Amino acid sequence: MNMKTNQNINVGVDTGKYQLDIYIRPLDIYFTVENNDKGIKEAVKKIKKYNPNRIVIEATGRLEMPFILACAKANLPFTIANPVHIKRFAGALGQRAKTDKLDAQLIAHYSEAIQPKLSRLKPEKMQAMSDLVSRRNQLLTLQTMEKNRLQIMPKELVMTIKPVLTLFKNLITKVEDKIAKLIESCPEYQAKDMILQSMKGIGKIAAASIISNLPELGYINSKQASALIGVAPMNRDSGRYKGQRKIQGGRPQVRTVLYMAMMSAMQSNPVFKATYQRLLAAGKPKKVAIIACIRKMIVILNSMLRDGVMWEAPKVQN
């Protein structure tokens, strides 16, 4: 049953690795669920009963994504809040105490007072775009293999290779067109795409890969951003990660795309060109220097998306 109410219902969600703390304002309802499929299902069912005007969840990295996707599928109005904005709001209220319940209450209060713009994120579009970027990578690999064969096969067999290359070229163009259409269909993607492509070296494919595979970029800190794609430096001891430096291996699909983007950026973007040359001069191996440049790139892109600024703005500082 849906509880009809004329009240402005705001839901604050504090995300933890293992649990979600949820506060419904102004009804003063507080509950906790596990941050897994079962818990999320239970939370969505309970929240839906109160017809919320807005659900605000603080971006923490990947942890909130399953809940966000569940909200999108249930047609619940939600927005992903930048932790910096929540902190500023807490400062303005003079709130210093921190517990999971207080955090959820604070986020709900922020939602009611600030009324941040609702997200139009469509999980199926993100998935479709990610799949298209993957398919394009596969087609490029096949195209390269055929191009290599063209060099070594006898001339009389060229006619069996050229039509295949034409086919790959057409298929790659079709996939790229589909990616472009998906970006055009969503204002949030368009805004992100414009910011990302303002950096020399980031083309439409790299931008699409970031939008679909790194949806949390712009909501996290620099350390999390480089860990996200697996370019953060890590200490290794006996083949195991130790202490707080234990991170996941990142998302290789985006790393591959950004590696290619960096090849272009080192030619066209003076910032990365200078960084790369400096690292080589310091005796770093080429691959290490490229990874360091990618790390710098992802940190800058993260701050550009966070602040909603184009590449020109950070150029002076770097």
C-alpha cells in the first residue's frame, strides 16, 4: 500500500560497505538494512510506501551503485550527492557529531533544504554503453589481426582480406554511432561528455567508456579515482597487499581505453607531454611513465567532473 501524504518526504541514505542507514524526514523513521540484494530489495519496498519526493545518497565510490540501480528500476526519484556538499551543509548547521544515524538524518535534511536536482541515470543505458565500448574493442582487435595478415599473406589472397577489413570498418562506425546516440539521449551524459572531451586526448570513445564504466567519477577523491581504474601505486609483500593500501585491480576495460587516450594526449596535450618527458628524464621506464600520466589524467578528470569545469580551468595549475 502507498501512503499518500502532502508532506515533502525526503530520504537520506548513508552507505557503508555492509549496511545502508536510512532516515525518512519529516516522519522520523530510521532503519538499517544490509547492503546486499536482499537488504536493498527490502529498503526499496519500504521507501516506496512513503512516496518520497527525493532520495539522496552520498557518493562513496562503488558502494552505492547497487542501491542507485535498484531505485532507478523502481522508478524512485533519487540523486547522488557530492560528499563535499554534504560536509559544507553540516558545517553550516554546525553539526560535528558523527554516527551512521546522524549521517542519514543529515543527508535527509540536506535533501529537504537544498533540493538537489534529480538524477536521470538509466542503468540499462549505462550497461548498453559499456557493452558497446567492449564490442568496439573486440572489433578493433579483429581488425588489427586482419591488417597484420595483409602484410604477410601472398598478393593473390589480398582479395580475401580487404572485404573483411571493410566489414570491420563499417561495424566499428555503427557501434560508434550507437554510443553517440546513447550520450545524446541523456542530459547528464551530455554534460559529462562535454567536460571530458574538453581535455585534449579524450575523444568520444574514452568519454563514453568513462561515463558508462566509471559512473562515480566526479564524486570521489583523487586516491579513490586512481584506485578505481587500477593505476594507484601499491605496496606488495609476499604477493599480498598490506594494510590500508589493499585495493582492487581496477577496471581493466577503462584502463585499456585510457592507455590509448594517453598515447594521443602525449602528442596533443602539453601537460601530459611535459609530465611524460620529465619522468623519462628521471629514469622511469616508458610504461611506468605512461601509467603515472594516466593517474594524473584521471585525477584531473575527477576534479573537472566534480567542479563542473572544462579543461581550460585546471590547465594553468598543472
